[in-house]
Amino acid sequence: MDADYRPFHPNPKVPDYTPPAGAVDAHCHVFGPADTFPYSPKRKYTPCDAPKEKLFALRDHLGFSRNVIVQASCHGTDNAALVDALETAGNLARGVAVVSPDVTDEELDAMDKAGVRAVRFNFVKRLVDATPREVFTGIAERITKLGWHIVVYFEAPDLEDLTPFLTSLPGIIVVDHMGRPDVSKGADHPDFDRFVDLMADNENIWVKVSCPERLTVAGPPYEDVVPFAKRLVDAFPDRVLWGTDWPHPNMKSHMPDDGQLVDVIPQIATTEEARRKLLIDNPMRLYWPEETNT
């Protein structure tokens, strides 16, 4: 791994908050192991291995029932580690892949059978090279035929430029980590208003109220991020998701305790109904619709 890469927390606490039975960690990753699933030669960082066994042990330790595993940029468009984790987990995990424009229909079908239900478009310039937007459009048209949705990752300064493109995409769009707002400006700042307005104007856009550890200025227990997530949960209770982001790649300031991250949940979703929607109803409707439509 890179010399400045921080490994995941070795011994997270048991959360004080107990998630309800059936809760979904809707944003996490698997990395490697590199000797079985090599990292992409085009990667911008080299992480420590964070294999499926560690992820599933963390799921159980934190009191969650299911995972949505998201392909990270260090594996590029080789989704082998993701698919392997999904096949191991069976019905307890779903996946978000990253694909190239030359992906075959057969490859998409195989990923669909393994449990992939979305593709991720990454616009964070420090993590990936720029991709022409028409490439994303072509991929979007193909994956919506499978009933998949689109996950997008960007940072707040890029929202204004991205908005016309985002609103042109078909189907459900899920925004990672609240669009990475600048929390030093406050949750009522016009910059965050722009994101809230985007969601208000487009009912197909969902959001993950995750990653306080990446957004915080004050540090743990992340009180400065709570107003942002709470505003979104209050305004859009049926379009919010939550995830750990384990194993927290590229964290420079500190390595969060995943149990402490779980303890933020009742601060951002302040009623039992809101927490049930955030942790069960919404992710199940999006990733396990066959169980919610019966």
C-alpha cells in the first residue's frame, strides 16, 4: 500500500445505537486481496487489502444485515473482487459496478446475476481521469435496460457544471456522500441550498447521507456534519441511504471508528420511522425490489 495510506480501524467499538433488524450498510467496498484480485494499473492510490471476510465480519459486529458493495477506483473497471464478494454473500449483498464503454452484454448479464444493480460514475478529478460525458450517457442507456440505476460521485464545486448532465440521465440517480459539501459554510449556505434544490426539483435523485469523517472540520464525533445529513433526511425521507464507506480509502486526517459512525445515525434520523426508511425501506426498495414488491 502507499506509504501514507491509513489502514482501516483494527478494533471498532460496538455501537451504542443498535440498528433495526434488516438494516443495510448501503455504501462499502472490498479491496483485493491483491494477490487474487490485482489493483488497476491506472489507479491513483494503492490501498491495504480489505477483503470480503473483513467486511462481512464488520457487518455482523455493527449489527447490520446486508451490504451494498461499491466498486472503488483502485480496481478500475475490473469488477472481479466485487462479483466474488457478492457471490459469497448471496442474497445479503448487492453491488455497484464501474464499467468501460466496451463492456459486453454478456458481462453485464453476468454481473446482474451476481447481484450488481447499478453503475458508478466518478467525477472526482483526484481519483480518476476525466471521461467524456457521452461515454457515460452510452453506458447509462445500456444499464437502464437491466433495471439498474446510476451512482454518481462528485464534489460540491463541480455541482453547478454537472447539473445539466445529471438531470439528463435516465432512471434513478444516487449521489454519494451528500455531494461532498463544504461543512465550514454551514447547512443553510447557498452552496448546499443548490444541492437541496436539485433533489427537490428531481424526484429521481437520491442521496447517501454518509461519510461525516470525510466532510468534518471539527473531527469526531462529527457534530458539524450532522445538520447537513439531518436536513436531507428530514426533507427527503424516502430518498436517503446510509453507509459506512468501509474501509475508508484515502483518509488523511484520521481513521474513523465504524462503531462511532453508526452512533451518528440517530442524530441525523431522529425518529424510529425515519431510521427504518433510511436503513431498511429505502435500500431494500432500490436494491432488493423483488422482496419489497411481493
